[in-house]
Amino acid sequence: MRTIFLTQQKLLSAFIISTLTLAGCGGSAISTTTTGNTSAASVQLSTSSTSVTSDGSSSATITATVLSSSNAVLSGQVVDFSSTTGLLSPATATTDANGRATFTFSAGTSGVNRTATVTATVNGTAISSSLPIQITGSTLTATTTTTAAAAGSPITISISAKNSGAVAVSGQSLKFSIASSSTGSGTLSSTTATTDSTGSATVDLTGTAAGIVDVLIEWMDSTGATASASTTKSITINPSGGAFSVSTPASSPFAVAIGTNQTVTLNVPSAIGGVAIASIRYASTLGSWLANGNNALTVARAGTTDTQTFVPGNSAGNANVQIDALDASGNVLTSASFIFSITSPTANASTITLQSSVSVLQPSSGANQSTALLTAIVRDNSNNPVGGAPVLFELVNSSGSGESLSPVVVTTDSTSSATTQMGRAQTTFTAGTSTNQNAAIKATVVGSAISSTTPITVGGTAGSIALGAGTKLSIVNSDTAYQLPVTVMVTDSNGNAVSGAVVSISIWPIKYYKGVRDTTCAITGTGPYSNEDGNENLIKDAGEDTDGTGGLPDGMLWPVPSSAGSVPSTVTTGVDGTATFNWIYLKQYASWLVVRLRATTQVQGSSSTSSLELPLVPSTTDTTSPCQLPDSPFN
């Protein structure tokens, strides 16, 4: 890929040089008047996104376009909106001059992955249209204290259900079964369960035959018929005569602190499958074994149990421990495994960082609670996470309208798994009923001066949205196209960056030129001409097709939308309120088009739009003699 650097002034100069010497009057836009049937005959739906997150933090903007029987857009039509699930706002809207009515869809707070069917109906008629929106992001995780058990001995599986924002979801229906992929067999203490207030549930597996038993856990939808999420937990069932298993530590992952050794005790039968166990091999991805100072240790079998000492070392992380039973030739007969989660001790806490899942919230209203997840990470001077540290969360500049934090004191995680993260403490902020532009949350390691504060705006809206094109033009797609980076920035009414804002991006060719190039790429031609599709509805309406010979219709609307190039349909702003995307356009249209790049977003019900009119400029390397670029495709 070749890259050409252009200053903003050079971009403008390149466009001025490439524009045409006007040799005739341009084809300005033609106004049309809709005649004939003005009754609604159909409604079309489009969406800014085909999916939203299950925690309700993202939304899709859906547009309904009402048409007559002659496909003319109709203004002043009342459109009713409905959905099989989720939240819609507003419930009714009236079409504008372009025949369009828009509304916003989000998942709500149920947390279940599912498909919503959104419908728009012209009020007082049977004229409607529907489209599906996927609600995604919820997950199930399953953990056990050990990955192996003897036949006849129950083992407890702990399940956690969380939405896309990693928030526990209570009251959810779970279904348990033993998958057909199992090589062993067992029985379950229950086939169903409901998650408790922490989003958790348990089920016991009792092995009845040796082998691997795969327990399938399914998160059922509201009808109890379809799984919205699932996970599988595999457990090794050993023969009832004795199991090669770890008795200490009793759980996995198991927390250990840097500087504190940990005992490992192993149950060792005399044989596995009739083959005698001759030796035992211990191995760990972190730390070492006290007996030899290495991360791997092999000892001879000396009895029904074996005990070794694990040394955590000086680095935090998950130490994956594998213990193998070996025969006389060193072949592995069976294995046991678990995880040590190594963190720095609480006394070593040095720094704390605090982040919020969102920076802008709308005020809470009745049962609609507006929340943010606050995450604090505590580390030592070597940047190791600190486990077991109590963290106090406090409100700063409360409005007195009901803001709350829960829980108030949280101990940092000492283990790392699908549901925990070493050194992390989390709490939930719930907004009050009034706006608060100066709210903040403070996190402090209890008993110390170690603290961090992060701002949260309640009632902030997208005050503005801005677009900016880059000055570095690249040649891509096997030398057939140009690529230009563009950044969109969203801020709230206070000028604060709005993170997580979903911005809809569109591009449209507004003007085109006709003409030819000589060997030096100098242009002679006519223009600009306005896009023939004056109302931008992609329909050849009466009076729009005028670009044929002698001003007669040629059966096409010029220029086609794809000539403007391609941009992503949506982008999402980061913590700095910006999102950068690439605009790609084909070389054959360079110098012959002017396009409109538009960005639209909606934050807490406030809509904002920004647009740029940009020429399709060529690179300087392609305009040097002999000219590498073609004549206008619109001749």
C-alpha cells in the first residue's frame, strides 16, 4: 500500500485544479410535486444497527419511510411503533417532509439474549412492516472446585449469569443436562434452577461411570423453550476404587499472595486402569516448587498421598498447575489440574485506578433506574494487582436526589477467572432523579491515602458532533482505490467527551462533473451537476431522470450512490469521545464528484448531526505526466 501525505491546503488546491472549466450551464436540482394517490400504501424500515447489547447500554435508531402506491414519500403520516420485547421511544411519530419517522430501540434490563421483532404501522391502517433486532452479549460461566471426582462423590458446579455489561442477572431460568459428547456418565441433582440475587445458581453432578462428563447449562428465554446462552462444564469421573486428585487446595482458582508459600496435597491410588503409578510430576506456569527450585518437579510415589510446597515467586498472575501420574516408562496415566491466582499482599498496595462503564447517564425515573458500573484496580509498586484490599467507594458532589452506590466497601478479587479479576473491586452507581453535571465517584484503599476519582455526568446530552477528515491519502485495494481517515467527535452539553455513543455514518454523492483529461491530467469539461435523485430515496421519481441525450431520460439516476465510496454504517466513540473510520473511494471517480459525509448520533434522547462536503481528490502521483487517471465516467 502506497501512502501520499497531503496538507489540508494541498487537498483543497488539488480539488481546485481538478474542477472543470465551466463550458455550459450546470444541471441544478429539479423540484418535483407529488400528484395522484396521497394515501399510504407501504412502509419501509431501516436500522442503524442490527443488534444491541443486552444490558440496555446501546440502542438502534430505526427509520420508517411511508410511501404512496406510486412510491412517493408521504409527510404528516402518524406511525405507531411496537416490539415483541425491549424498549421503544417514542411510541408514535409523524413522518417529516421526506416521509420519515424515527424511533429508538434498546434491550431494556431483562438481560436475556433474544431476538426482538420491531414493527411500524401507519396509524388507523393495516399497513405495517417489521424487522428483527438481535439482543446479544449475555454470558453464562460455570466453575468447580476441582475438575475431577471419584464415581459416587458429588461435585458442585457454580453458575453465574451476566448481561453484556458484566452485571449479574437474577431470576433467570437455567436448564441442566448431560451432553451426548460425554464418555462417562452421571446424574444431576436437578434439571432446572433460577439464578439468585447475585445471578448465581448451583447443581451437583454425581459420577456413575468413569470418563469425562460434559454438563450442558442453558439460559432459557422467557418462554422456557429456547436457550439464549449456554456453556458446558467438563468433569473427569475417576473409578470408585480411588481417584488421582488434589485435596489441597480445596478450590480452583485458589488465591495465594506473593511471599507466602502454599502446600499442595495429592491423593494417589496405587494404580490407574490396572497400571501401577511409579512417579508423580508437578508443573506450573508461574512460581516454583520448594523441593528443587524449578517450575517442574518429579518425585517417586511413596504412599496414598503426596505433599509438595509451591513458591509463588514475585510476579502476579494465574499459575496453571498440572500434576501427572506416570508409569515406570514415564507415560502419563492420568492428570489433575488447578489454578493458583497469585496477587500482591494487601500491605503492598501503592496505586488505585477507577473507571466507569459510562460517563454520561440520564436521571432515574420511577422503575427506570439509570446505572453505571464502577471498577477500581489496586496495584503495588511493581504494577502487580493486589488481592484482598478493602476499597471504599464515595459519592462526590451529590445532588441529594437519590444517587446511591452499592456496595460501599468491596474487597479486591484475589483470583482471576471468568467472573473475577485479580486486584479488582466493583460497585454500581445509580443516578438520582435530577441532573448533576458535577457528580463524581471516589475510590480509596481503606486505611490509606491511596485514592482515585472519576467524573459522571447525570443528565448530560450530546451537545455537539463534529467531523474531521485526515490529510494522509493512501492507495489501497491493488491500486484501484484511495483511502482517507475521518474522525468523528461527540461531546455533551458541558464539552465533556461522550464515550459509547453510537454514531450513524452515511455518504451521498451531491454533485458530479463531465469532462476529459489530457496527458498531463489537466481537465476540460462541464459542471457541476446536481445528483438526479433529488429526494435521495433511491427511487426514480417523475422529473428526476434528465441526464440523457437532449435532456431526455436515460433510465438511470446519476451518480449512483456507490460512486461516493464506502464508510461503516456505525462507529462507537471511545473514552475520549472520538471514533476514527476509513473512507474508501474508487480512483475512477476522483476529480469528478463532490460528496456529503454525514454523522448522526443520539445520546439520552438528544439527536445531533454533522456533515462535510468533500471532493474526491486524486493523489499527486496519479496526476503526474503521463496521466494515470481516466476521463469522467459521467460523460
